[in-house]
Amino acid sequence: MKQYFVRTLLLVMSILLMGCGGGGNENASTGTVALAISGTPTPSVRQGEAFQFTPTTLGTGLTFSIQNKPDWMSFDSTSGQLSGTPTSADVGVYTDIRISVTNGDTTATLGGFIITVKSVSVTLNWTAPTARTDGTVLNMTEIGGYKVYTGPSVTDLTLVANVSDPYTMKYEFNTLGEGIHYFAVSAYNTSGVESSMSVVVSKTI
């Protein structure tokens, strides 16, 4: 009777030990390690601003890949990080961007998401005046330069630039904030006498 009890006890202990195993993300039914990728990148970025996104993942021994990556971005295949700083040449909408991750057995994909690069630059172009207010001819040699104005409304414009070359009839803004911006230009002669402002134009950023 005693011998029977010992054998039974050893058998139960053996069963319990066989049921123990390592931790981790192992699927009990398939024996494969769980794999997942998630995250939501910022949907838009302004030109000149840095963009960065790293997806959240579950799993080990991961390798990342990407589809439809914008040219202005860099991609890290070991972390899945997407980063870059767009310029004015990159303004536009980039669609169906997809980041995939694999552990060698399974692949998961995040996407496709859209990233919009917004413009913050405005280039003003104008034509030099050819006549005075009284209608007489104004020669280019009499023009001293131009003054550029901008502001939040038609009636609230501030001088922001003095273009002292009469043959330069262009000015670029690169650091405008979001909203509606208004612009106007005036000319002044070699004596410093300033003309009235041009027609006011606007641009929404």
C-alpha cells in the first residue's frame, strides 16, 4: 500500500512539471510568437519642420520595411522609424504609406496612411512702375527700390522688407504661420519718396 502511494505521487509530480513552460508572447495553440504593429502618425507637417514617427510593435527579432515612402523621408529598417524635414519642393499629399514588420514567420502591416506637407512660403512678384501719378514717364534709373508689406488684414499691414535693388521685383516669405496673410508693395524713387501701395493680395497658409 505504501509503495502504491509513492508511485502515484511521483506520477502526479511528473504531470505538473510537464505542464510548466517559458513565458513570452507564445501562442499556446500554434507555438508562434505574437506579432503586432500599431500607431498613428501626425497627418500633416509644414515645410521646414521635422517629422518623426516610430510605430509601436509587439514581438522580437523584428525587421521593418516600407511601401510608398516619400523621397524626403528616411526609414530605419531596424526600428521602423520614419523621419525627415520637407522643403518647399516637397509640398503636397503623400498617400498609401505602409510600414510592415516581420519576425521571420509572420508579417503585420500598418497603413496605408496619408501625410500632407503644407506650404509656409509665399513668393511675391511685381512689375516696376513706368509712370508717375501725373502720367509722366518714370525711368528705371529713377527708382530707388521697393517696400514690402504684410499683415493680418487689408487695413493692417506692416513694413517687413526693403528691396533696395530696383531690378529685383521678387520677395519670398518662408516663416509664415497658419492663417490668412495679406501683402502689398510700394516703390520709392532715388530721393526716398514713396508711392502708394499696390493692390493688396492674400494667401492662406
